[in-house]
Amino acid sequence: MSRKVLIAFAALVGAGSLAACNTVEGVGEDVQAAGQQLEETAEETHDGNPQTP
């Protein structure tokens, strides 16, 4: 994985850990938002070369 993706994921996990979620719905929304951000970061760092890991 790209270093940028790993850093973004770590930041999201850290922010999610600090945020208080009082309901299952809130947790689901947080996980969904983290996944969306991770996907966007991965798309931004993809160079278009299918041989790039």
C-alpha cells in the first residue's frame, strides 16, 4: 500500500477512536465515512499503471 494511504487510514482510525459514538448507527456512519475517505485517498494516489502494487 502507498504510504499516503496508510497515513490517511491511521489518521482516520485515530480520529474515530477519539470521537464518541453512542449508538450502533453512529458507529456505522463513522465506519462508512472512514471507508469512503480511504477509497478516495487510494483513487488519488493510483497512477493508472495496472502493474503498480
